[in-house]
Amino acid sequence: MKIEAVDVLSCDAGWRNYNFLKLTTDTGIVGWSEFDEAYGPPGLSTVIRQYIPQVIGQSVLDHEAIYGRLASTMRPAPYGMTTEVLGALENAMLDAKAKALGVPCYQLLGGKHRDTVPIYWSHCATWRINHPTLYKPAIKDLDDVKKAGEDARAAGHSAVKTNLFIHGDGPVRQWMAGFGVPYQPALNIEPKLIRSVRSHLEALRDGIGPDIQLMIDLNFNARTEGYVQLVRALQDFDFLWVELDLYNPEALAYIRQQSRSPIASLETLFGVRQFLPYFQQQAIDVAIVDAVWNGAWQSMKIANTADAFDVNIAPHNFYSHLATMMNVHFAAAAPNLRIMENDVDRLAWDDEIFDYPPVIRNGAIDVPDRPGWGIEPNEEALKAHPAKERKGYLGL
């Protein structure tokens, strides 16, 4: 079963585009995967197209060998876009291979440990603040933040995660200095920000009640000193975890030592080699793994390495339903799963562009037994929502 064609398809996703890779074999079987151009530099579609000629005529059954051969040509620049190319191709080959064998993708990853995958409501309040016309009801104040928490409780979720926000100084807005919004390269944490974040968290906690766990994502928005300030200032919140990003294993280990709450991180890393120093430094409690970027097969290697260091993993997932189901198969097969990220606030057309949207019950997603990922994009529906040119970063 050889690769006959590889195509890139995109559609409008409100503040970004969804991007898909369609891999067609000489037997007519089609493998699908998702990749992303919003969370990082644009241009991945162009890079993927550069590598397509190298995989035409190759057998999808040999996905690890194809990965190895392509990776050897990328050795001078092994991370970033080149690895994301490999991830997109690997995931599409896994889908095609599983369909040819008539099995779900989790069988290729070793079999499932669970029939449902527990999820947390990611970007709770965040999307309703940042994109009020797309995710409703819109949030204008702290009372609306509380209402978002009430919605999560009513939906039966066990945990919610939110971000850093400024309240009481004009329209509520997300603090994203680590992404240049605002551009403050020193990334200092001021008392005003801490007070505002506490108010935001208190409102959300009031909404979710005592039985749902709270999480906060600090992203890249501070340096070591600032992260320590934040974890100390927020230590009275009983977080499931505090999430943050830092490319310094020793500094992250130090922050973990200062925190009363578990620390989750590493969602922007590639491959076992990049994860390993953080495991060796005991820098994190939960390793966040992006199976869209890395590929599900390679992500299992990361999960197994984490398991050897007694660390649980959590899939990084804030893309479309296809990526969600790719992560569900990864999460089902990983023995050391903590919980999976999922955006519950969705676009009005999210369900219509796929044949089998995820089934969520009581804060968990059912693991499907259909062959492959168990989901495919509807190409006609994609055409009904044509991709748009994006000029801003993350829609802001």
C-alpha cells in the first residue's frame, strides 16, 4: 500500500484556520491528520509541500522507516517546522495503516488502557473573552467569568483551566507579554497583574464550586523570578496544576520546588531528546505532549520515557475535532495518562465539518472502535468555510 498523493486542505476556524493533511494510497485508502499554523510561525503548509515528493511511492506500513529517512535529512535543523512536517505525515500514515488493517489507531500504539479519556475544559472563560463573537456567551466582567465556571459545572467536567487576565482597567483582556501582547520583553510581574489574576480565579472558582479542580496556564509570560512570584501569590488556590513554559530545565525544577501545586509543562518540545533533561532534573509533575506536532507514534516514545521517570503525561490539544480524536487514541494507549486538554467552547460549524464529532459524556470522551482515528473531515463542508488570510498572531 503505497503513498500515491499528499494534499493540504484548510478551512476557516474563526480566529485561525484549521489545516489538514490528506494522504491517498494506491489502494484508495485515505489517511488524515491535522497540523497547525496558528500556534507558532506560519508557513508549515509550504514546508510540508517541499517534502511530499520524498514520500510518494513509499509504503505507509513502513511509517517508522519513512520517518527515520526524512529525519536524517533534517539533522542540521531537527526541531520546529521540520519535526511538525514529520508529525503530520506520521499521523496520516497511522490513520491509513490502521484503516488498511481494519483496526483503531490505538491498536497500533499498543492497545487501549481505557474506554473513555478524561478531559478538562481548556481556555475556560479565555475564548469567550478573546473571541466574543465566536464563543458565546461573551464575557465582559467577573460575573460573566463566574457564569463560565457554572457552565463547566453543569456540563459535568472535573477540571477547568484558564489564563492570565486584566480586569478593571478598560475591557477585560488577556495578558500575553510572552507572545508580545503587550510587548514587554523583561516579562516582569507587577502587583496589579497579580491582583487581577486573583480576582479572575476567585470568580471562576465561585462558579465551578468545591468539587471541580482549577488550573491556570502562565504560558511564556514570565521569567524565573516572575513565575516564583506568581506561584507564591496564588498558593492558596488548590490547583490541579500550574502550567508554564520555560526552556531551562534547572530553572523549571527550581520553580517546582517553590510551588505548593504540581507543575505541568513541556508542550512546545519535540522528541525524547528535548524532554529528557526535564525528566532528569525532576522539573515537572506532568509532561504535556503535543501529538499533533510530534506524531502519535513518537509521542508514545515520550510517554514511555516519562513513565520510566514516574511522570504522567497530558496531551496538548486545542485544535479541531480531528486533532482531538488523534489525541484520544494517544491518551487511550498511554498508561501514564493524567488528563487530556480539550476546548469545550466550539465554533458553530465545528461539528458539521467532520463525519463523527467527539462524544463527550460526564467530562470524558468516548474512545471509538472505528478504524483509524475514527473521524474524517467532510471535504464539501471544508469548502463551505474557505480558509482566510491571517495577518495577526493567535487572532489577537
